[in-house]
Amino acid sequence: MEINPAVNFQHDRKVMHTRRPKVLIVGAGLGGLTLGAILQKTDIPYEIFERAAVVKPLGSGITLNATVAPLMRQLGIYDEFVAMSHVVPAVQVGNENREIQFSFSNYFDEATTKYTTTKASALFGADTRLLARPKLYELFLRQVPTERIHMSKKILSTTQGGNGILIRCSDGTEYEGDILVGADGAHSAIRQTLYEQLKKDRKLPSSDDVPLPFSTVCLVGQTKPLTPEDIPLLAADKCQVVRIVGEDKPYAWNTFTTTQSTVCWSIVRFLDEESSKLNDSFRNSEWGPEAAEAMCEEVRDFPIIAGGDKKLTIGDLIDWSPKEYISKVMLEEKVFRTWYGCRTVLMGDACHKLNPSGGAGAVNAMHDAAVLANYINALPLHPVVDEIESAFESYRAERIEWVERAFNTSQMLQALVAKGLKPMLVRFMMKNMPEFLKRRAAEQMYSCRPQLAFLPLDETPALVKPAYQPSLKAKAPAQEVNDQEQPAQSV
């Protein structure tokens, strides 16, 4: 395909092929698969490209709150998600003496006006639930036909202009489309390529022209199936989440029980200036077990709360965990200001990397996918660049405020297990926060519950109504363009 670099060339719908725009999605992570699963419900053509040859079952537990339940119900996968996940009634915060210091609940009981484990879904229409990250990934992978996903496709370059977009892969293959979605993670190759061009054109804000900042590294893993004799907490019918704050060490660690009788675990190390330099070599590393062994040895003796009289350590969990389920990763944090350019748009970690302390990274990637899909679906047939950029701007405008709120919440929740005076104050405030403030914070956090404009809306009852969603008004073209020119449809 010859890519015309002119963005604003004369476009005559009378002579152009009338079709829906083709979407090229780079990245077969959770965000990319969510967008693929959504587009599978439309007549919009799409392809997904993943640089890895195979997707490894990495990661620890992942929490999804009520804000993604409507989307999952629309996709027809919510019941399956519920069957493989645990309700998270509360997060317990403990110390190295295996004592629970306090806990904060995810739920509010209207009858008692207190947060409790009863009436879990009354406010927002769904529970907060946790499952092993690989299980969630497998669920979304099943929603996308295998022929739509192309593995071992490392993107070397992209060219975009008035006529479309072309991507070139390291194996010599090329693919054409109308829209390119960068869903390829914190070190997004698509973002880097886009930013290079925007920088040449002097359109990139200086705040985006800096490396991703990071202050922590994280070791994660998941055990083999265990019994309540091994871990008494596994006997509970709800997820047991325990966070321990190190007393004289720059670490905090978490354990989560799953419906598969496994224990997911993670250890966060908070870096100072010197340790940041030592860990900088991992800045561009992929998730994987290769860098994990040294950190495993550092944390083996850390105590965990296993329930009953069991006095176990992180080392026990490591010994119970298959090596391929253990990995080390940098935890970068940044909300980029630039999300699109010409026919390229970013989503998920590629445009906002959140610390996983708040469990908001995957949730916001799924929100991105829903909102972006609404605006793509509303594009006219064979859209020009101006129409595409207008849709992208609407997507960014709708999402950016919610992402910034999630970023601030993640910062606060990270402080729950961090070191220093500020984290101590945060823990004190969380422990002593009045019930009405807890409810107000929860309502603000969980009111963003985006849905798809082109599928039947989820009408599950909830006391707290969802926030206004502009993209629900973005509708697909009413009819195809044939021989007569039709004006562009606004989005």
C-alpha cells in the first residue's frame, strides 16, 4: 500500500471503497485481547499482533472490581468469570509478627450504614473479585478466534498517512489497516515510534519526552494447588488478602487465595537512589523468571499469615510455586498526556502505567477498550484522518480524568505498605476514616462503569448509578454509502 503522508488530502466518498475501518492491534496482553473480544461483536475487521512466540502464564493474583462487570456481562463472560474467581470481602494489613493490625472492607451495608461483607453488590451491582492472572488471560483469549492473533510479530516500523497505515514486522511481513492501536505495554514500541514522529513535528509535550519513572520492583508468583492443611486460609469461601509491611526492611508483601486452591503472592521492594541504579538494568526487561532467582533468595525468610497456628514464610510459597510462574518486574508509574497521533492510538499501560497496589491497571485497560471501541464503531465508512483523530480525542477526553483518579488512588494504596512518615499517616487515616467518607470514596471510585453502545446495556440493579458515559451516544453509521456522497458522521 502506498501511504500518502498528506493528512488532509481531498477525500471523495463517491469513489472510495465503502467499508468499516480495519483495526490493527499491537499487543496480545489483557488490554489487546479485551479490545479484540469487543470488536468480535461488531463487523469491524481487526487483527492482533504479538511479539512473543508464546504467552507465558505469568503474574500473581489480579483484582477486578464492579466497574468491569457491566462490560463482561455484555460480552457474555461474567458468569464464567464469577465461577473462577473469589469474592474479596476485605484487605487485611499485618506486621512481621503475623498480627493483623487493621483491615478495610470493600462493601457497604445499607441496613447498618457500615462497611461489611454482606450485601456485597448492593451499591455497584457486582462484587470485587480476585483470580489468578493467567486464568483471566485464558478467559479473554477464548473470546478471540485464533486466526485473528499473529504471534512472533515484532513491529519494526509503522508508516501512516492519508490513505491508511502500514506496519512492518521483523520477519519481513507487512500489514495494512486504517487504525493502529498500541496495546503493547509500558515499554510500548508503538508509543515510541509515535512519539519519535511527534517530536520531529514538535508536537510532543516535554512531559512525555522522558523515561518512565519507577520506584519499586516486584517479585510475583503462584503456588501449585494446596490444601487447608498446608495453608489454613484456603478453607475460607472468600478470597483472603493479606498485606504485610516490613518493619526494618524496604519491603512489603501480599498473599491472595484463589478458587483453584492456589496462593498468589507478590513482594514489592521500595527503591532508594542507590538501589534504583542497581535495578535500572531491568528497566526494559520482559516479565519472566530469569531475573527472579536473586530476589527469591533475598525474601525467603519473610513471614506470612497463613491462618491457624501455621508459621510459614515466603520461602514456603516459593518452594510450592513452579518456576515458570515466578517473575520479577519493574513497577513504573506515569500517565502520559499524548494518547494518539494521525491513525495511531494508545491504550492501557502504553499510555498510563499504574502501580498495581490499587489493582487498577487491568481495570483501566478494559475501560479503555470499551470506550475506544465505541468511538471506532461510530466512525463513518472509510473515515479520513481528521475523523479518526476526532474520535481518538473524544476517547482520550472521556478516559483521562478517570485514569488520573486511578493513578492517585494507586499512589495512596501503595503508601499503605510503604515506609516512612507519609505512609504511616495514610495507614492511620485509612484505619480511622469515618464510614461516610469511606462510602463517598467508594462511590467515586466505582461510579465509572463503562459499557458498549452497540450491545444491549447491562441493567443490573445498583444503588449507586453509573457516571455519565459520553461514548454511549456514539452510534455506528446508519447505512452504507453507495453511489452518493454522504457527509461524515460526528462522534
